[in-house]
Amino acid sequence: MENNKNMRSWLNNFELSHPLVIGGPCSAETEEQVLKIAHQLKDSDVSIFRAGIWKPRTRPGMFEGVGAIGLKWLQKAKKETGLLIATEVANAAHVKLALEHDIDVLWIGARSTVSPFIVQEIADALNGTEKIVLVKNPVNPDLALWLGGMERLYSANIKNLGLIHRGFSSYEKSKYRNIPEWQIAIEVQNKFPDLPLICDPSHISGRRDLIFDISQTALDLNFDGLMIESHWDPDNAWSDAKQQVTPSKLIEIMKNLKIRKQNNLEEEYKSKLDNYRSQIDVFDQNILETIAKRMKISNEIGSLKKTKNVAVLQNKRWKEVLEKMVIEGKEKDLSSEFTRKIFKAIHQESINHQEKIINS
């Protein structure tokens, strides 16, 4: 997929002084609920009103959406508020119904993006459409699969495209519902700077109290917009209750976010510098988390050595590790001196952890 500046044309058509905001409930539940939320958001920074009509769920028996009747509610919301409307599609039948009801924005969910067959079916059904089509990242951290879905749509002569970053599933316990893996989004931006990228803080967080911080990080990393779930009564929502905010809270979040503007060369320089620093912050955090995980394994080794009365320092093993890391470091353009210092420090911290366990 070539780097095409025309991909940003649909986004530029909004002529906004702030990032694009897509807001609305996780699921359309009733006509009253849809219209009430839409009216509460119509005079805010929200430009596109979203609601799930079909809800692909992890397990059967959960609420799977109201179906096609909800499309009529979205139409009514558009007529009464002037907001564009958006919903998720997961197959060709969904696409057909969405187009018949003049849905403005269609997005492909994370569970659909994992299947090239599903994406191709949707691409074929959308062939040549002028509608805006957004692709959420797959549930697993696979950049090629994410971009592959985008390429299938682009090959179907769909030009109004964009990506939604909603985080990635993980077996590891985390404060997030889905791990942000910001470095993957950064790689997308570096490879395709003209491809619109929108953040979905609701699905990354899984908790409404984290939405502001995630949104601010996304803006610091030069994301083009945000998709935030909003419900007039979040605690009693039929799906994803914990991650939805009230319309008034969404409006407050948008007012408090810091958005960098580029009015001149000095501002442009500062904006780029801040963005690079934000990228470094992401990688620094990843480094700390990785080292912390490594130390947990060192603690396990320390406990094992204690049961067998084995010495902490194993010189042969240490020399093999260090030599291997120096070689791999050179391949990554890191000096031998730097690699040695880093891994000697990590090794010493590991020894300290194990000695503490053995001597306890």
C-alpha cells in the first residue's frame, strides 16, 4: 500500500480545530437511549456519533446487539442532531444493511481484522464506496495483519480509510483491558504518516478512570482522533459498562486535554520534539516493565538455588550471556561498551535479588 496523502482528505474535510472525536454508546439499546445520548453530544467536540448494532461477543449468551432496527435509530439521531453516524460491520450482510441506511462511517472490529477472509468479504461488499471505513487493530499484536486488512480495502478502491488503535489482548495481568503497545502505533505512523490513526481509549482501558490519561498519551503521539464510548447511564449499560463515560464527562475530558498547535516554525519544532519525547517515554516504560519481568524470573531462580544450596554467581553462564548480548548489540548498532554496561548492571541487580532470597 503506497504512502498516499489522499488518504487524509476525508479527515481534512472536517476542518476541525481539534482532533476528530467519535463518541456514543458501546451498544444501541433502545431508541430513547440512542437519541438521548446523541442530543447530549451534538454541541460538543463530537463529530461522529457511534453505536454498536451488531456486537461480536467472546461467549454466546451475552448481549449481541439489537440488530438492524438500531440502524433506524441512528438515522433518526443523524436527522435530529446533524452528527455523522458510525457502526461496526462484521460481514457482507452487515455492510449491505449499513449502506442501505446511509451509515457514514463503518468500522471493522478487532475480532474481524484477525481473519483475512472476513476482511476480504467486507472489502468486496464495500468495493468503490465513498463511505469512511476504519480498521481496528487485530486482537493480537500483529502489525502485518493490521496493515494487510487495510491493503485489502485499498485494493477494493476504497480511499476514505483510517486505522483505530484499541490495544491488544494479553494473558498477562495489567491495569489495562488491552495492552496499548504504543510502539506498534508509532511504527505505523513512521511507515505511513499520511494514514489517519484514531485511538480507542475505552477498549484500551476497560476502565473509565484511565480514559483521560490514555487520550492524552494518544494526542502527545500525534494521533488524529479519539473514539470514546459514552452512555447516559454507564453503570447500567448492556455492554462494557465499566469503560463508558457520561456525555458530560466526555465533554469535560475534551476540554481538559492538551492539544498542541503548530502556528509557526518554532511551534512545529516544539511539536515534533514533544512527539519524539513521548515516543521515548513509551519505550522507556517498556524497558522498565521488561526488566521488572526479568527480575521476577531471577527471584524464581534464587528460590530454586536456595532449595539446592547452589551459589548465586555462575560465571560460565554469565560470560556466555554477556558475549551473546554484545554480538546482538552490535547488530543493532549499539557499542560493545554500552551493551556491557547495561547488562552488567542488570546482572548485578539480579544477583542482589537472588542473594536477598538465599539469605532470607
